[in-house]
Amino acid sequence: MLETHSKQIYTAPMEKDILSLVPEKEIENRVMLLQAELDGCNLSGCLILNNINIFYYSGTMQNGMLFVPGSGDPVFFIRRSLERAKKESPLTKLAPFQRFKEIPQTLDAFGYDLSRLGIDEISTPLYLFKKLNQALPAAIFSDISFVLAKIRAVKSAYEIEQIREAGKRHEIVYANIPDMMREGMTEWELGSLIICEMLRLGSMGIGRIARFNGEVFGGNICFGESGNHPCAFDGPGGLVGQSPAFPLLGGNRRLKRGDIIYIDTGFGYNGYYTDKTRLFSFGRPRREVVDAHKICLLIQEKIQGLLRPGVRPCDIFDKTYDEIVIPENFAANFMGFGENQVRFLGHGVGLVIDEFPAIAHRIDCPLEKNMVIAVEPKKGLKGIGLVGIENTFLVTHEGGERLTPGPDEITII
């Protein structure tokens, strides 16, 4: 389960000279899927204010609000920039606006029914919802947050292509990490070098997550026991950061001989992410590190085989615990040390790093072909840190197809 690093030379992939736009057919298919769901919910349309969903259904990320009717063409109300939206979006009904009270008059002119509207209650701020209520007093609003999440969970061929490319570039970053390390450097210094390498390889440079008030910057870079540090982030890894005001990326702990190095990052390409964790060791790792990492790899293999259409995430979670975690006496500090422990084994990945569905006990919605799932079995070891693995997989009839290439073994520096 060990790999000794030998220096290799990697170059950045060639980039196109033009802006990469979302294909028109892609947007058309997404709108059709949403309209079918609206019909099933007996809704006449929906209002979308979240930037990620605006991008998903329009192909551009402008300041405004998207109206998708139960049938017919969407209307994108734009504060700014209308000019950019015209260049980036295949939607034809683009309407400049400044106030919500302008919306009903425009939609009435198109003949759209505004009586029963869907809205994403998770991402729509209350003050904006109040403004919508004032502008559309006769409308009855229903929550469609799950509908939106479910549609985005199943990826198209175009989306899978973006995620595959992200995975290829993500691997180049990890292959170069050993040459970035030196004794005495801080977690923050290593994290800064990793971010620079990601940017060189075309990463978006930001991490997007769905959770309210959630933030991620670069990833999670931990030397030794930093991986077990108390953390508010909903993941198994600890985070120290530069200060209480910025508990992200890594802190000021310095790398020393005998440390394990835990690196968990997301690589964003054309809007889409892969999520990946690898373990390094500054010197030969201790036996308990190797043994725990080996069990994490067994768990990953088990879950990968179960990532098939029709399998329920809750069954994957329960089967993994019943067949590996409990028999191996692995439950203590599994999926996070102490209060960092989380009750999931993986999560969806796409336009945000933490999409639907999670591999968790209560998620009983069956997996579908072309969902993309990050699987991340991890174990906190007292006095040592966090060990484990994370890869991003495509759900197929043969099980999970890995979209994050590269060795899973502990790399010795």
C-alpha cells in the first residue's frame, strides 16, 4: 500500500483560444427535464435565483432571475450584464429589469400562467422571497429544491466530459505535489503551491459548495494531527487555517519527519468538479497508518462495486458498515476524529462539490446511471492524524467508473 515518489515532468494541457460555451442542445434538454418535473408537480412554472442553477439552465451566470414556464421558452430577467448574457446564453427571451414588480407585466405579456410557482427554498434568501410575494401576490409557491437537485444529479455526456477533463488535470496536480514539499514548510505554504499549480492547469480557482454559509478555499492541507483538528465544515477532515476568521486550507504547522500529509482538494474545470484525497508520508509511515489506510481502500472498493443504477445509497451505507466497518472494529473515529465524525461515506459531485445524493443511512432514492459520486472513507488516528482516500466515480451498470486517475497508495516522500 506504499509508493515511493520518483520525479516526473508534467505540462499543462493546451487551452482553446475562445470562451467555452455550454452547447445550446444541452440547455434545451435541461429545460425540458425541468418542465416535465414541473408538470408532475402541477406547477405552472418556477423562479430561479441561485447562481448555480441560473448557469445550469441558461449557460451564463448573470445577476438576475430565471423564469421557467411549465411549457414554452424561459425568460431570463437580467440586472447585469445583458450584453454578456446575449453572448453566452442560447436563451432567446432576455429581459432587462431593475425591480421585481416589473416581472408580472412582462410574463403576462407572454401569456404565462403565474398561479402556481416553484421556488428553491434552500437557496432563496427570505428578503428576496418577500419581494417576489409582493410582486406576485396571487401566486402559490411550492418548494422545488429537491427537484432541482435530482435533475442536476444525473449528468449528461457533455457534463461527464468536463468532469473527466477535471480528473485528468487533478491527477497532474497530485503527481507534482511531492516535489513541492520540503521539511519545515507550513501547511499554508504547501496549499499555496498546490493552488498555483491548479490555476496553471486551468482550474477555476474557487470551490463551490451547496451548504448555506459554506466556504471552501483550495482544499484541506493537513500535516499530522492537523487532520483531527475540530472543524465546523461538514466533512471528516480537520481544518486549522490562518485564524478563527479564516479556518480554511491549512495553518502554520510545519512539516517534520514522520508526519503524514493529508491532501483533500477539488479541481474545477468549466464549472464542474472532481473531488480527491491522497495521503503522503514524510518518511516511512507507521504500521497503524498503513493498516488503517488499507481498510479504507477495501471500503472504497466495496462501495465502488455498488455504485450501480437502482441501488439505494442507504443500502450501500448499511452494507459497508455491516460487512467491513463493524467486523474490522473500525467504527471509532471512522469518517472523522471525535466530533468531526460525519454520517456519510460519499456525496454527489458536479457544479458544486457536495451535490445530491449522499451515501448515507437515510438517503433511499435509488442511484441512476450517470450520477457522479465522490467516495471518501477516512479514519482519524489519535496522535497521528487523518488517513484515507477519496475518488470521484461515475455510476454505471458495471459499478463505479473512476474519474480521478492515479495511485491510491500512500506516497512516501
